[in-house]
Amino acid sequence: MTPPPPPDWPFADASRIVEAVHHRWHVQSLGDGPDLLLLHGAGGATHSWRGLAPRLAETHRVTMIDLPGHGFTRPGSARWRLPQMAADVTALMRQLDITPTHVIGHSAGAAIALQMARDDPRPVISLNGAFQMFEGVAGWLFPMMAKALALNPLTVPLFTAAGSAARTRRLIDGTGSRIDAEGLAQYHRLISDREHVSGALSMMANWSLNDLVRAAPGIGVPVLLLAGERDRAVPPRISHDMAKRLPDARLHVMPDVGHLMHEEAPAEVARAVLDFVAVEAV
């Protein structure tokens, strides 16, 4: 049985474990009103919405989930590919009788949101959307390395055992973001968890974004692309490129924030999100 999050985890009192569509999901809901779905990025969990979700929940019902293998969601089968993960999230929403008016995704979560929109059209809000793999040699080398790491049973214990608070800070600093001590402690807890690290590695090892990028001109839903000017993980040019490919996209570059923009500047991100939601609701 998947344990619930500890009492000090953000929104722990709003958590539930749902067994559905191949996985045992960790789901959190806040607020009342029209539905919004929040999807975190690779290596993250629901904690990353701790600053943004309460602001959105003032006017909406906000649903947050841990993606398969992440946080407190345990995968029941090896459905790591992008179309599979998108289909499983869509099926989970149907089982929960939740119909989001908009799907908000951070990094890899934005790719899942856009993939979902191909079959179940609804507006998407992308926060530093990871719509391209690494370039050059890293484009083929990193997936191979991730797959090797995920398949080696000795790797994950060694990876987590080598973790330290200072190492966690270096990892976050490498994204171009500056977050508070509470956020750093939560990320450190995640990267010290063997199952979470294994899930994140398995996801990255099995992803390909080529089909999604090629399909972008045919995805006609309204899309808001928010990009952090200081993002070192997914540079703003990735959002610029996707804005050119999508037929109904709006791009807004936010200064002085990095990859974790919604954790650094939740009030500003909430305003941009709610403004977009209000326009699309008219």
C-alpha cells in the first residue's frame, strides 16, 4: 500500500490515494469552482505547487497529482512514454469525474498537458515547457544514460546515498532558480527517496518529444507559454520555438525567474494564469 505523504508535506490534509488506470495515484484537491489540473515536471511532485495552488484555489477547484513513479504515486506498470502518461492522466480525471477547463503544466508536465490536448482538447498553460530534448551529442547520450541508470539496480541506491543538502542546493541553483529553505528541504527529501529517483529516471529514459513537436501545428487549443528569463534547464528559446509552431499560442517571458518560476514568483504566475483563464472563459 502506498503511504500517504507525511503530515508536514504541503497540503497533506488534502491528499488521497486513488487506485486507477495502471497506477496508485497520489491526488490533492483544493478550493471550489471550475476545475484546473496541475502537472509537475520530471523529478518534482505536488509540493512544487505550494505557493501557486492556494492562489488559484481562491476561485477554482485545483487538482494536483504526482505523476507515475514520482512523489507518492506508485506505478503499477511500465507506462513511461509520453502518450501513455498523457492517456493515463486523462483516464484518471475521467474516473474522478473531473473536467478541467485548463491544464497547467510545468516543464515535462507541460508536454503531458499538450499531448493530452491532442485527443481531449482544452486550453493549456505551460510553465517553462520542456518541448525539446537536449541538443547535439546530449540528445542521444542522455536518454541512453538515463535508461542505463534506471535499469541498474545498484545505481539508484548509490545516487540517493550520495545526496546531501548542499548537493540539492547545487541542483536547484543549476536550474537558474532561487527557492526558499522549505522548498529545498522538500526536494532533498524527494531525491533521497529511491522509488522517486527510479521513477524520474525511468520517465526520462523512455521519453521522446519528436512526435509532439511535429504535431504542434495541428494542436489548435489556446496555449499560454510562460518562460523564465533565467531558466538554465529549459531556455526561453524553447518556448519561443513552440509559440511559432502552435496555431493559437501566446508567449510571455518573465524576468528574474528560472526554471521553477511558480515557486519563485507564485503571485506573478497566478496573475498571468488567471488572466488567461478569464479571457478564455469569455
